[in-house]
Amino acid sequence: MQITIGELIALMGVPSAVTGFAFWAMKKWLNKRDKKIEEREKARTEMEYSIIQSINASLALGEATAHAVARIPDAHCNGDMHEALAFARDVKHRQKAMLTRLGIESLNND
């Protein structure tokens, strides 16, 4: 059996074409997967932002309520209310400091 040069080139081209197609399909699949991962990360970031905003709103509402109750003469605000208010303020300031630190670290790491 004799193979001409043209047949040899054709035979060598088939595996190369199949391999090229396989790599193209794999790259397309990986790009699609990476896009989904990026979309999930963006959604997770938005969710975390929303959670932090909700926490801040709850703390603000708690502080406002504590101040309003403390102004009521007949409320007889005990030490627990003042301790809770101080704790809420402390948590709010620690959270703000942590988020500021994380933001600065993020800017420096990029």
C-alpha cells in the first residue's frame, strides 16, 4: 500500500482539525462558565451590600427608638436601654471601621 504525499497531508490534517475543534469547544465552554461565575460573584456582592444596608437601617432604627423612649418621662428607662444603645453604637463604629479597612485593603491589592 502506497500513500502519496497529498494523501499523507490529508491524513495528518484530520486529527489536527479534530484537535483544533476540541480545543475551540473547550475554550467556549470555559468562557461560558467564567461568565456565570462572574455573574454569581456580582450577585453575591449586591446581596452582601444589601445585607449591610439592612443592618445599618436596623441599627439606626434601634438608636432612634432608644432615644425616643428615653425622652418619654413615664418610660422609666433603665440601665439596659442605655447599655443596649451604647452597644449598638459600638457595633456600628466597629462595622464602619472594618468596612473602611477592607475597602482600603481591596484598593491596595488590585
